[in-house]
Amino acid sequence: MQDISFNELNPYLDKTWVLSVSTGVDSMVLLYLVLAKTKNIVVVHFNHQKREASIEEANYLQNFCKENNIPYEYFILNLPNQNFQDEARKARFKYLEETANKYKTNIILTAHHLNDLAETVLMKLSRGSNLFGYSGLQKVVHRGDYIYIKPLLHLKKIDLYQYAKNNQIQFFEDASNADLTYTRNRYRHLVVNQLVEENPLFLDKVMQYSNHLYEAFSFIRSLSKSYLSAHKNAILIDTFFEQDVVVQKDILALLMESLELPFNQLKLDAMLSFLKTSGPNQSYMITKDYHLKRKYQKVVIEKIFSPTPFRQVLDLNAFNVFDNMGYVTFLDDTSNISVYEIKLCYNKLALPLWARHRESGDILEMPFGHKKLKDFYIDKKIPLDQRDKDIVITDNHNRILAVLGRYYNQSTDLTDSIKLRYKRGIL
């Protein structure tokens, strides 16, 4: 068997390495190979509580670590049966990263090998993905602040068995790996093994395929990152459609990934179609919480904001605090330099004053007559989500005196005035 490649690990030899060890042949071989290079490791073991043998495996690994003076972190997972594999994967990420934080490192090693790569590639092909997904697994992946490294990815499982035998490495066989109710197991036993029988070089070809796709993906992703960096993580319609369609889709994919939102090619195609046909202030629902929002020529993915209608009387002798932590006051407030100040015109006979969000039928008084607030927003090209957050100041007859930050009523019959200070809340 080829020796383990430490090229990816060389920059991190001075750091602690967190190893995910299941006691299967792949992770036990990884453990032995790593110990031959460094003792500065932490072993993490997960008990998914699906097999009686799990306790025996955990005890063996705990004793092994104790004998070799290796820190050992053991996690018993309580997961629902529904979407078990996906929930287990999320839990492993969570606890591996918590362990890395505990030992003040960001290097996490897993024992994925070439057979795992083949299974992943085929599963991605059947489900749909982008170029990165179709490439399967990569030896080095940055996930937030953490670096995940798969040193065995170029090695076949049959070679790991042979290495364990030659070096008398004890390991445990997980009986659940033969359970065909799990999707990955079906690919492993019914698809990958058959393809290897048809062509002994199949796994090597998968590695080549993965590398080619990843190289193409890396080039396209560099263009996507450059675009979003130049436009502050937003899409500008005019420049967006100057990009090649494959870059357009990857820009959308990158935005989705940054928010950890699920997507596939059908979703990307639908989003692209929306951008080609949408008008100002339209949105495309991505999930129940997020939408692709077009704000005239600018497009962003953002959380859906549902304003809570409010109508709040304003006390002229107090701080009037709103639910979003903004406020209006008519008192001097020299303690906060972030407040805005206006001269508000009103009529004392129409007190009290009110603060509220915009309402259907709102009318503004202009020097040339009257104008619907809706038309005012359209002329000023104010995005819809910002309109919903604006604070409207009215008198007791619902006459609009101000839309804070945008409009102030200067009608000549408003003979009284007062200094109004306000601070914008959390939008």
C-alpha cells in the first residue's frame, strides 16, 4: 500500500490534530499512521446507539488511548430515526468542532478513502448537485474556521485491509454497514463493487474524474467570489448577465451556501429564470424563511421580513421606544450621536401625534398638490422591504407629517413646530 500522504498536513505539524475514529479498519489505520508521525492528537469517538457492539468498541478505543496517553473524547448521540444519516452527520460536525475549540486547534482528520469517494460521486450524480458536489470529496476542505483533512482519500479500502493485516492492527467490523436500508450501503454493495468487478481501475478513474471536476469548479468559483466581492455579496442585474451562465449559477450557489440553504440544479435554474423575467421589488421564495429579493437592479438573498403593524401614540415629554428598539423623542438627547434630528411641523389642535408603519391609501402633501406614498416610493426607487420598515409620523387626523428620513410635510397651515429626534431601530 502507498504510504499516507502528509503533504496536506505539513503546514499543520505544529498543531493538535483532532481524529474522528470509529474503530473501523479505515479509521484505525489512520490512527496508527498518524501516531507514527506525531503524538499531538485527540481521538474523538461517536456512539450512535444502533448496535450492541458499540460499547465494546468504545471501551477498546478508550483503553487504547489511555495506554498511549492520547486524549479521548466520547460522545453518545441521541438522534431521531427520521433523516438519521443526515442528523448524525450534523452532530458529528458539531462535536468535532467543539472538540477542536476545546484543544485550541482547527485541524480535523477523517478516514474517508477512495471507495467513499466513489460512493459519494455516484450518489451526487443520482440526486443532482453542482460541480463541487459532483466531484465528491476533497482531501482538504475549509468549513468556516475549521480545516477538514482526509489523508486516506487516495487509498482503496482493500489496501487498508491489507495494511491492517500486515501490521496487526485491530479493528472492528460495523454490522450496520451491510444493512441495505441505508442508501450509501446500497451504493457500496450493489453499485460500486459491481463496477470494480467490471473494471478494476474504476476507483482510479473516479479519482481522476473528481480531480478534473474540482479543477473546473475551482476556476469557476474564483470568478464567482471575485464577482460577489466586487458587488458586496449582491447581484447587479446588468453585470450579472454579462457572466457566462455557468458562473451565474455558481454565484447563486455561493450565495446559497453562505446561508447554508439547500439547493440543486432545478432550484438554480428556477432562480435564474426568475432573475431574467422579474421586475422591481419582486421576490422568489427559496425556503419558508428566505427569498431571492430583487430591489430594482440589485438582488440579494435575505431572510423574509414580516413587519408587525403598529400604531403608537407619541408622548411629547418622554422617550417613545418602539419594538425594534428605535425611538422618537422631543427632548434634548445629546448622549447619543447616532440620532437624527428634524424640525417637525404640526398643528396643536390635531394632537396627539402618532407613529406607525405605512398603510394602504397613504397620501403625502407636496408643493404641487398631493401624491400617493406608494408613488413617492416608486419614484425614489425605494425597495419594498425598506418601505415596510419606515416610520410614518401622523397627527390625530391621520395626516402624514413625516416619513422619517424621507419626507417632511412643509404645508403652510402647519404653524407649530417642534424638534424631533429619532434613532433607527434594528431592521
